[in-house]
Amino acid sequence: MTDMKPILTAQGLGKSFGAVRVLHDLEFSVRPGEVLGILGPNGAGKTTLFNLISGDIRDHHGELTFEGKPLTGPPNRRCKAGIGRTYQVPRPYSGMTTFENLVVAATFGSGRREVDCYESCSAILDECELMARANTMAGTLTLLDRKRLELARALAVGPRLLLLDEIAGGLTDDEGHALVELIRRIRSRGVTVVWIEHVLHALMAVADRLLVLNFGEKIAEGVPSEVIEDEEVQRVYMGVEA
Ligand SMILES: Nc1ncnc2c1ncn2[C@@H]1O[C@H](COP(=O)(O)OP(=O)(O)OP(=O)(O)O)[C@@H](O)[C@H]1O
């Protein structure tokens, strides 16, 4: 696995909003098939990093590549290229049913015809435990089901790289375990996952490596059990005085 070419790379990646520097000179790569967990305190720049990868924000310093090619263009082009993402605040089309939301994501994100997406969308509903809500208006779903739908919509584009932004917060222990199992299944199909998460035990259960950001800079990267023992990580992230 270490000899494989990275699916995603960032080199000298930087982003500022006016005078506020949010990401600075970030370097990392993600290997195909791995789960990379991203940790960092609030405001560390994690979601901004996802916005740069997904194309929600497109002006930045440095370079991002996906499968060896520079990552450019609007979000729909990046979806079609194989990048799916969730948003921290789920934003489904509330006046459409759960199933309709999936079909829209699948057709928009993959360029297929609606009728060609029904089968895969129904399999995803099943996998994300949403089949019983298939005909429910998305605006009336519970928070847990909205999070499931957010993940289902990202899967509907058929991603090779899946970006997950804080999907475990607020779940019970059982729901958290089920989510970890689901992410393991997704990974076992060869999908590469980058997961921003504050719920550390969920991340530790599935991540192959962790990347830790603080004030837009990488402060640690590596095997999870070693990274969380790192003194700087303990100090800035876990609130432990060195
Ligand atoms: N569009 C924007 N305009 C101005 N400042 C922004 C914008 N988006 C993000 N920021 C600022 O960039 C910094 C990093 O935000 P970001 O959302 O990337 O952090 P985060 O690590 O994802 O935090 P959290 O864990 O709270 O989600 C914050 O100070 C935020 O206020």
C-alpha cells in the first residue's frame, strides 16, 4: 500500500480570508483505500481544507492534485471526477423525499440519467438505514436521519474519495458504532475516506492515519496511537498542559 501513488496530495497549500490566514503551507498526501482522520481545535482550518478540495472555494495558494492531476473547476466537475463530500450542517432539499434527494445527488454528481440511478440509490438507502424513510420529506427527518442522508447523498455520486465533515457528533454510542461499521464497509469497497471528526473514539476506531491541524498548520501526522500521544497534540487539542 505504501508504494501506491497517492489519490490526493496538497503541496504548499494556503488560504487567507482578507488578513486572516486560515491555512498555511500545508503538505500531505492520502493513499488509495486509506482512512485519514483530521483533528484540530475549532477554527483550525479543517472545513476550509474540504472546501478547497471540493471546489466550494477555488482561490488558494499551492497545489492540490487528485489521482495525479491538478484539482480545478467547480464542485460538480469534482463530483463527476470522483469526489463526494458531506457538509457539517446537513442541507438536503427539504421539500423532496429522502429518495428524491439521493436521485438528485446521483444525477448531478455522476451525470447519469435518473432512471439509471434508481437501483444504486436504493442500495445506498438500505446501506445507510434509510429505507424506512425513503418517502419521507427530508425537511421532517430527525438529526440522525439527516446525517445519514448527508452521507447517503455523498455516496450517491459514486465517489472514489469521500470527505466526511463531523458526522458523528450528537450520536449515541450504538449509533456511533453503527456509523464506524458503515465507514469500514465503504472503505472495504476501495473508497478512500478523509474524515474530520471531534468524536475521537469514532475516528480512532477506523482511521489508518491522523493529520492534526492547529491555526492552519500541520502539527502532527502519522499512526493514530502515536499522534495522540504527541506532546503538542495533547497540549493544543486535548487541553493537556505539557
Ligand atoms: N468564508 C469565510 N470568510 C471569512 N472567514 C472564514 C470563512 N470561512 C472560514 N473562515 C474562518 O477561517 C477559520 C477556519 O475555519 P474552518 O471552518 O475551516 O475551521 P474548522 O477547523 O473547520 O473549525 P470547526 O471545528 O469549528 O468546524 C475560522 O477562523 C473561520 O472563522
